[in-house]
Amino acid sequence: MPPNDPSKLDRIVAEARRAAEQRGHGYRDRALKMYPWICGRCAREFDRSNVQQLTVHHRNHNHDDNPADGSNWELLCLYCHDNEHQRYLDHDAGTLDTGDTQAPATGNPFADLKAMLERNSK
């Protein structure tokens, strides 16, 4: 096989996907048996008709850390899970959105106060 054989790369990618899917089903099934079907953030309740919208979030963001007691998991709805990961990425990048869209003030409103007071007193 040549070193850049696309079929070899395809096999490697397929194996990695299968392994990730199997890992995912293992801890997902355990988490769904272990915890009530309620989003840990917004408290939305789920049942058999919509449980596919409930995800298993890894609290330490390490998808390979799956302790048997489930201490690294929490169930989150799709929206809260996406929000949690975006907050993590923002924090990691140092751009956590605080909701304040204005730039901080840099001027000093009292810079010329003494001169203004002297002018007014004359």
C-alpha cells in the first residue's frame, strides 16, 4: 500500500467512529438508567418520545472519563449542552461574554476639575 492510501485512512476513521459510538452508548445508557430524565440546567422533563434530545455532559469535559458511579456526568438538554460547551470554549479563549457590550471607560471625568472650579470662582 502506498503511504497515502485513502482506503487505509477511511478504515481508520470508520474504526474511530465506531469506537466513539460504542463508548457513547455505554455511558449514555448507564446515565439514563442512573439519573432522572430531567435537564440539569433548565429542568425540562423528558419521556420516551423525546429522550433523544437529552445528552450526557461530561462535567470535566473529558469524554474518556466515565466512572461507574456517574460522578462525571450530568444530563442536559441539547440547548443547555450546547450552551455549556460554548461557555467552556469562551472561558478557555478568555472571551467569556459578561453581557457588557460597551468598552470600558478610559477617560477621567475629573481630569480638569480644578481648572473648571477656578474659572467658576472668578
